[in-house]
Amino acid sequence: MDVRLNAWVRGHVQGVGFRWWTRARALELGLVGSASNRPDGRVEVVAEGSREKCEQLLNALRSGDTPGRVESVGEQWSDARGDLTGFVER
């Protein structure tokens, strides 16, 4: 059963290629969703797919190998809605 991960990434993550990097990781994992800049400086990541693949993406966001500087990553899990296609940067 697929899940939806909402993650909020705080730090120096806007204007450094972070959304592009996140999209590339998500596509490698076969996930659908988006990475969006938020007005408060965070990047919001929405991903749907298997729990295992979403956890791999979450671990990548926390890995220290991202562009910019991640200070913290908040997460929320829910059932997949199935309304997403592809993985887009917003």
C-alpha cells in the first residue's frame, strides 16, 4: 500500500539547487510528488509511493549530502491520495 510523505526542510535550501536535487532523488526511487519553495524559507516535499522508498527519500534529505545546508526536516505521514503524476519543482 502506498503512502504520502509530507516533509518540511528548514535551513539554507532555497536558491541552491535543492529542489532539483530532491526531484532527481525522488525520480530515481520511482516516487511522484513535488518540491516547493515556501514563503518562510523552507522547502516542502510531497512524495507518494511505497513506505520504503519514501523513507529512503527522507533519509536522503537528512543525509548531509544535499545542496545548501539542511538544519532540520519535519515529517508527516498519511495514506496516498493517488492524485499525483511525475515529480515537479514548484
